[in-house]
Amino acid sequence: MKKIAFTLIVFIGLSGILNAQQRNNKLTFDNVIINIPNSLTLCPQDIANYIHSKYSTQDSKIQALYFWIAKNIHYDIENMYSFDYDTIGIISKTLKTRKGICYNYALLFSDISNRLGIKSFVITGYTKIDNEIDYTPHSWCAGMIDSKWYIFDPTWGSGSVSNGNYIKQIDQYYYKMSPKRAIRTHMPFDPLFQFLYYPITNNNFCAKRKKPKSNNTYFNFDDSLTVFENLSITKQLINTKRRLENNGINSYFIFTIINQFRQEIDDNSYNQTIDTYHIALNSYKEGIFQLNRFIDYRNKQFAAIENDSVLIIILDSVENSFFLSIEYLKHIDSPNQNIQKQMDNIHKSIESNMLYFNEQRLFLDLYFNTPKNYRRSLFYDRLIDE
């Protein structure tokens, strides 16, 4: 699973206590998925290939995947408060140990879903059980089946925890829930992932009623989701924080989540600034290297150059490198004082070195327009210091 849109929603430290209410909705299934060879269950792509080869519809594929995960992955009570940011490592470990917390379940389900050609997101939020709010962060999934969004909770669908013990009981109630049904128990931090045109506020979700009351403001989540997926990581985080704030800060828990988003935005913005600066710096250095390379060839009267076109390529590289450096610097927003100072130095250096570059360009034009028998005279008294 490598989709920015859902990797962003899972950066918050998640543990997810498995305390779902079991409804005795047992999921029965054929022997095809049950009999998948063990050798094909240690890699998500192998599982996806097997399901893809045995089932033809999106509905049957996602059902087979839900059943296999719910049947074979057990909730890891001992590590219920731990979290690992290595998504690839999490999936591999989950398949190897057959254990995981809610994030492991959701990540595995979403990863294989996407490999099956079923668009999926990992969603995080909090839950309501028997009309009581549980503020422990929890992870579940969304999947698009035949152009419609549905909610899946493979963790709650695999069993429950009672008195510190994990009880295995596959439950289909949390399979393919409509967004309207899912919002009764699962509240995403980001209202975008409610997949509702009239989303629920935090206040309405936390109210003592079985069916949360929708607000009256229309929200086109389809268009918003399309826009969201095409934004940069930083802008995704900024937009998510804004939606969280607009959806109501009704508890210290939500306040803390929003602060975590603020920190993530600051960290990501700083990292993006550093990455962009280094790209600009390397482009600048490449321009300086190629300019010195040209001057060195010129001081040697282009004796080592077999083809005049090489000289044009070198100078074009100088100009392009300086241009790219300046363009990358333009994309750095609100740099700190130290970075701004370094950026100013690059600008000044490029400006002064462009004077040397223009001199070399003029000389090269003169060189090409001079008959070959007279070109050597152009180098007299024209040696240049590097």
C-alpha cells in the first residue's frame, strides 16, 4: 500500500484496543480461500494473486480477503500499545506472526485491496460502543466496490477482547458497511473519510443517540477526495487539520489530535524545505562544476575536445543548472533565518557567475564564427582563472 492519501491519516500513534461488541453475525465462506497454500500467505502480492485467480468480481474478492484476514490474523494483546512507522515491515511481520493490532489489520487489508485493483484507504479515528465513546485511536478501512464506498473493520470482524483475553469470532457485521451505518460506531478524525454528503460533527457523534444526527451543510466528498489525493503532502495535512477544526473540538482528545497534525505540518514543511534547498544547492553546484569545466577546456584551447558540440552541451548545462536552482529556491516557503541566508548566498553566486557564463557564451560564438585556421589566435591573452 503506497497511497499518500491514507498514509497521511495514520501517522498518529495508534494502538487501538480491540473491544468491539460482537453481534454473532458469523461469516461463512467457501473452501477456496480457506485452502490457500501457506506458502502463498507470507507475501501480500501472493495473496492478491491467489484471490485474483480464484474470484472474478470485486465483491467476491474483497469478501475473500476480509474472511482470510479475520480468520488468520489474531489480535496482539501484548503489543496493543506499540506502533511501528515502517509500513512494509508491519505487513511482513503481520503475515509472518499472524498477529497485529488494529493498524496491522487495516494496513494489510488496504494493501492487498489495492493490489486487487480495489481502491482502499486506511482510516483512523475513534469509536462508539453501546452508545459509549471510546477515545482510544482505532484504525479501519474504506474500499470502493463497483464505484461505491464501503467501510470495513477487519479488526473488529476477527474477534474481541474480554477480561484481557482475545476471543476469536469472525463477524460479518463490520464487513462492507455503508458509510451511514459505519458512522454509528466509527468516527474518522478527518470528516472527509466519512464518505457522507452530510457529515457528522464530533458533537453529534458523541451525543447519546444510536443514530448520529447529520448536519445540514452539504459536502461533496467525491470532489474533495479527488482534490485531496492530488495535493502535496504538506497541503494534505493542512487541509486535514482545517477539516478537523471545522468539525468541532469537543474534547481534549480531539484538541490533542489537531495539535499532532500541527506538529506534523511543521515537521513536514521543514523537511520539505530542507529537501528542496538541497536540490537547489546541488543544481547550483552542478552549474559551477560545468562552468569550471568549460573554463579549463578553454584555457587548454579546447585541445581535448573532439567535437565542438560538446562545448555547447557544457554551457547549456551551466545555464540549465543555474535556472533549476533558482526555480527550486522559489518553491521554498517561509525558510528559517539560516536557510534564508544560504539561499541569498546562492542567488548572489549565481548572479555573479552568470557574468562569467555570458562571457564564455560570447567567446564560444566568436570561436565558432572564426575560421579554424585562425581560432588559435583567439586564445592569446585570454586565459581565465578558474
